[in-house]
Amino acid sequence: MTTATELSLADLTPTQIGKMRHALGLDYSRKPYRNYYYCSTPDDEWEDLVQKGFATKQEGMREGSVYYFVTYPALKLLYRKNVTEKYFNEL
């Protein structure tokens, strides 16, 4: 697994970047206002993000469903603006 200091946007596909931006609400807002991405079944792109350390996951309420969450280091890399850990934890 990649450590937080080794994360690089070069390791991501455009689709993965888009999915992480959507999870953070950045496709509708200039500032992150949420941090989740729901899938009714596991998603290969997100599973790769989890493996690389850009995301974490949690089992959903429905059988087979998954919630994915962008990690704090990945948010800082993707958003490129100063985001406090306190703000991140409130998303």
C-alpha cells in the first residue's frame, strides 16, 4: 500500500480523479462539502483507489453495497488548497 507521502495524481486515471471529485462534491461546488461515494456493488476503480491509499471503504446497509471515502492526504492532493483535518473530519 502507498503511504500518504507517496500519493501522486500521476497514479490516477481521469475517471478515478472524477469519481473522487464527485465524492467530495467538487463537481457542483468549489469547496468540498461531503465525503462519500455509494456503490450498490464494489467498483473496480474505487477498489484500486483503496489499494493505493487514496480511499477507504465501508460496507453498506444493503448486501453487497459499499461506501467509499477519500482519505485526508488524497483530499489535500486533489483539492490543492489548505484544508484542515478538522474541516475534513466534519465532511
